[in-house]
Amino acid sequence: MEATMNRKKEKFITIEEELKYVDAYLYIIHQRFGSRFHFDKDVDENLLNLKIPRLIVQPIVENAIIHGLEEKIEGAQVLIEVDIAEDMIITVSDNGRGMSLKELDELNGRIHSEITGLVEEDKSHGTGIALPNINKRIQLLFGEKYGLNVYSSEGCGTDVELIFPTNHHAEERV
């Protein structure tokens, strides 16, 4: 796909472009799983031209499917929301298995750790570095105030929040 093959492209793209990458990924998931998953987006049309780092939402959607929803036989849902207040918050929510408080604390600990590395535990579902890497990318671009937070309730699902400055003037930071 063009998003990953052309490395000379801009580091920032519009929310609309990022959602197209998510849609392409979801098309593949639909081909694999049929209509087992339901996806929805709640994004004000006026926000679609705001810029965010390239390929920052798609890995979160992928994590929701792999870690939260893959075992769910029916009624699996993913929702992407974009809100603007003091900051821009993009939330990816799923109604999957969720996490225990212990799992959530460990995950948030890895995400916000100064050390980013492979997780030695359950590698059957990946390396465990996607969320810490996304958090570090956001912080390197915008500062420590911004990044990624995970909220979850066991048996109810997970919310991943990506927090960006509203007016970051992406062109000046690259």
C-alpha cells in the first residue's frame, strides 16, 4: 500500500486520509472474517482535514481486533471517535474481552516506560511494542504531555486514546 511503501511522503496526513488506511485494513479483515465485526466512525466532517501522524490509528484498530475481538464469535464492534477540546483526542473502542486491572496496569506501565522493548511473556499475539512505539512517536513529535492512554474493563472492552495538540502546525515540526 502506498502509505508504507513511499517513505518520502509527508509524516503527517489528514484524518480523512488516515481513515482511508483504516478502511483498507478493515476491508482485509472483512474478507477474512466476513461480517463478524462491525465498525463505526464518529468524526465531525469539519475535523477530517486536521493532520495527524501517518499510520497512527490503523495499528490501534489492528490491536483491538487481535487482542480484544478475535475470539468474539458475534457482535464484535470497533468505534473510532475524534473529539476536539483543549486537545484532539482520537479514541478507538472495542467491546471485546477487555483486561483485568493487573493486565491494564502492566500494559500502561510498558506504554509509559522509558524502556521500549520486546515483551517476554505471550508472544503468540505479537511483540507487545506497538502501543509503546505509538506513544513514543507522539511524544517525540509533540512533547511528553501527549501520547496514548488505555482504559479497559474485563469482559466489557477497551478504549485507547491518542492525544494530540489541536494546533500543532505539523508542517513546521517536520
